[in-house]
Amino acid sequence: MIDFYTWTTPNGRKIAIMLEECGLAYKTHAIDIGKNEQFTTSFVRISPNSKIPAIIDHDTPEGSISIFESAAILIYLAEKTGRFLAPAGARRAKTLQWLTWQVAGVGPMLGQANHFNSVAPEKIEYAINRFTTEAARLLKVMNSQLENNQYIAGDDYGIADIALYPWIVPTWAATAKANPGLTMELSAIDRWMSTISERAAVEAGMSMRFRD
Ligand SMILES: N[C@@H](CCC(=O)N[C@@H](CS)C(=O)NCC(=O)O)C(=O)O
């Protein structure tokens, strides 16, 4: 059994999708980041950086192990199940490359673009332009890659796609509203999103909700 600590945000949804894809038994624990539950002593013991997602896997030869950082969790679950990440070689390297690109670039930049466009109490033109421009650049990089590849790292659906999908869906909706010309340019991302949206595990992971 895996304890899964999460909230209804893109980084949380990555792990929800992966757990569903792998068919692992898990129990979800809501950490309401709007109520600062990520800072409670009990959660910080599991996730010292005070961010979701985190897991505790109780079924390991070494006893229970807790893991935070979405990329580390995705790699861990892929290795545990032998799924969505090649065991060695070029296919593994490419998947890890695009996974790293997601966590180091796409997540932070799209997150800041969303924050300064829709959450910040004041409209700061410089920050809005900086992060919106960088988000658009990253989407163009992704689109170019998907023009020549079925999935982000090549022919196989993998943990890099799982990491990207929950970030791209809300960004796509916001971009379609603010800059419809850009989404029309990015038809390879549109095709990739429709393919991935048809997976039952993705539907389950994306629809995870908590009652207040
Ligand atoms: N690099 C981390 C980022 C995790 C992250 O930013 N989580 C957000 C929700 S999507 C969070 O917990 N925010 C609460 C806070 O910043 O206080 C990962 O990939 O897991």
C-alpha cells in the first residue's frame, strides 16, 4: 500500500495519473495547500520542502520509504513497476531528459505565468511579460518535438508525458482564451493532448477531487 499526499494541482495530478496507470494500491491524503497544511509538522516529516506531492511506500524490502519531488516519485514508481521508463539506454535517457525539462522549466515557468496573470493581487507588467513569453517559448519547443514524435520522448508514452500533461491542460485553456493564435500554431500539442486524454488512468488522475 502506498500513502499518497496530494492536492488538486498539476504536480499532484502527475502522481495520481502514475498510480492509476501502474494499478498500484494507494490511499490518498488531502494536504490542502490553501489552508497551509503543507507546513504541519506531520507533513514536513514526509516532505521536508513543505510541498505536495509526496508518497510513503510501505511495501518495500527496506521497509517503509517516503519520497517527495514529483520527478523522484515518478522514477521510483516506474522502477518499482517496470513501466513507463526504459530500464537503460537511449530511451531511458530521452525520457529523463524531457522529465527534467518539465520539472526544471515547464512547471516553474508555467506556474509563474499563471500566478502573475491570474493570482497576483496586482498586475505587474514586467513579470507578466517575462513569464508569459517564456511559457510560450517552452510550448513552442514542446510542439516542435511533438511534430516529429508521437510522445514527448519518442515512440513510447512515459513518465515525461505523465509529468507534462497536467501542466499543459490548464495552460492550454488559458492560452486559448488569451492568445488563440498561439494554440492554433501548436497543433502537435493539441494532437498529443487528445491522444493522452483518452487513457482511463489519465481521466481518473485528472478528475481527483477533495471535499472541503
Ligand atoms: N518541484 C516540486 C514542486 C512541487 C510544488 O510546487 N507543489 C506545489 C503544488 S503544485 C505546492 O505544494 N505548493 C505549496 C507551497 O508552495 O507552499 C515537484 O515537482 O514536486
